[in-house]
Amino acid sequence: MKRAPAEPTSPEIERLLAAERDVPAAAPDLKARALEHARVAFLARRAAPTPTLVRSGRPWAVAIAAAMAVATISFAALRALAPSAVVPAPSSTNQQNASPPAPASNTAGTKTETLGPREQIRNDPPPSGSSTGSAAPRRSPATDAHAVELAILQRARAAVASARFSAALEPIAEHQRRFPNGLLQEEREALRVKALAGLGETEAASAAARRFREKFPNSVLSPRLEAGTPKAP
Amino acid sequence: VNEKRSSFDVFQSEFDYLCRTLRRLGVRPADVEDDVQEIFLVLDRKWAEYDPSRPIRPYLFGIAFRVVASRKRRLRREVSDAVDEPIASTPPPDEVLETVRARKLVVQALERVPLPRRAVLVMHDIDEIPMREVARTLSIPLFTGYSRLRKARKEFEVAVLALRTHAVES
């Protein structure tokens, strides 16, 4: 490397700095958690207008809480994966004004925190005289794609949650066809396992679960999946 | 607008670099997760402003530096649970251990360099980013960049010597 015109460093210091240049891998569990949080936050920003966040000591935690309020497909998948959970489908597909989830709904084992008094999320009201829909921000093609992904898997999630397992396979197949490597492929495959298990397709469910574990070895969905998947004979 | 590569793609591919950068900037291991998430939120919010013709690492370093500086201002403290950890003075059994020890020593020595100068040293001497880009990223004049680098190298060298001495004595 061409040295800057400053005092030269000793050979020992050079060796130390050279040893530091290769970046070591981060701890796998830290990486898995952080990427999952980032992915949820990423989807949330594209699925809904950005809420105004009041500053707090942990702004990312607030944003992730907001993420859970507006783009809950990961967590919906988790709920659907719970062995005994047959939760009703949401009454409305508009999740944008959903309240932050209660602590009990934080099923992902993540570090997401309940909002404290100083960590309230403030959704700015729409301009007077305008409908909620008309205040939507301009979206990029990528944003639209993420919204479509979410919508498709919401259908699958709702079907699984209401035990209509065969109905879940159609949106799962649609998502597979349109977004084979989409951001929500992990949730899609988890829902596939649950749907197949619900249909009594034990072998297919086990095979799908095996593929899931191979493809997403650090997934936060894995423990639920493991518990809810029947063992193939 | 970076339609082809999303902020999440970049965050994922540069995750290890970001975590290491935070450690180099003096963030405690226990705080790395919080800070790396904050970096992602900033990156995602500003992604449309990023010029893809510029190298990504200086850009990410700039975000990391500001997150760390902001935290420091907020907390008015900068601590490390590794500062007083002695460096083993016995010969290493193999090359891997030597690398681990060297990395540890570098991080500990960096902690003794004030943050503004440390940022220049890390960017230029470790990340090998040209000084002009360093100055641009940190929003400082080029001359100031060189001045900080010169001081930081001296401070770093003194810190390494002190840590080595401390290790031998203990």
C-alpha cells in the first residue's frame, strides 16, 4: 500500500496492522439474530409508511417494534407454526395501523422490546380531508415487489392459521413461482412444512422440514418447526 | 437509486466487516449487536442517497463512525471490558493463535487512541482506504486527515509498546 506522508511505522506495527486487515467472521448466533431483525425492519419500511420514531436509548429496538407492527409475516409464520395455535385470520389486510404487539406475541425469541413511555411510535395523521390510502408514500418497484410477497404469504398464513391447509398450498406455490428467491422464502418454506403436516402428509412434511433446515440452518423458525413437524415413519 | 442491490443485501454481505469495524472503534462486544442494528437502520434510511460508483466500505465506515460517536456523546463514556486484559507474552503455539493475539492487541491499542484519530488510522492503515476518501467520509479537510493519521500512528505505537510491557510484567 502506498503510505501516506506521515511518520513511518515500525515493522512490528506493520505486522500487527496487516494481521488485522483480514476480517474475522462474526459469531453465527449474533449474525443470525441481527440479520433476522434487519430483514424484518427492511420489509416493514417497504410495507408501510415510516412511522415517526421518538428517540430512545435503543432506536433500533423501537424500529423493530414498529416493524413487528406493520410487517408481521415472520411472526405470523411463527404463530402459525405453533403446535396448538389455530389463530383467526386478521379481519383486515391493512396492517398499517396495527397496534404494536403485546409481549406475549413476541414468539420469535428475539430481543425486540415492549415500548416504554419514551418509546412511543407516532404515526403521523394523514392530511386533513384525505383518506388514509391517499397519503401513501411513493413506492419503488422493489417496494411493490415486497408488498406483493407479503400479500401472497398473508393468504397462506391465514389459511394455515384457520386449518385450511390445502388452501395454503396455492399461495405458497404462487410465491414459489413468482419469488423463488424472495425475501420471504424462509417464511414460505416454513408455512409449507406446516401446511403439509396439517394435511397429514407426514413424509412430505418431514422432507420439507429437512430441506428447510439445510437451507436456513440458523433460522429463528427452526425450533417451532421442529416441534410442530410429525416424524416420518 | 440502488434497485439492483438492496440495503439488506449490502448489510448481509458486509456484516462481518461492520462488526469488526465496531470493535475497532471501541464498541464493547456486548454492544455490537445494538450498534450494528442501528447501522442497518441508518443504511436503509439513506440507501437511496448512496452513490453506487463509490466503494461501499468507506460509506459503511462513515455510518459506523457516526453511530459510535453518537453513542459516545450520549453516554459520555467509552469503556471496554478488554482494556486491562493482559496480552500473553509466551510464544504462540501456532500461527492461528498468533493472529488472534495480534488482533486482540490491535483492538486494545486502538482503544487508547482518541476516536477521531482512531477512525483515520483504521480507515487508512487497516482498511487501506485512500486518504482523500477517508477525509471525504469523515467530513474533514485532507490536511486534518494527515495530521490525525500522524498523531494516531504515534499513539497506537506507544499503546502497543505499553500493552506489551504490561503483558511481560504480569
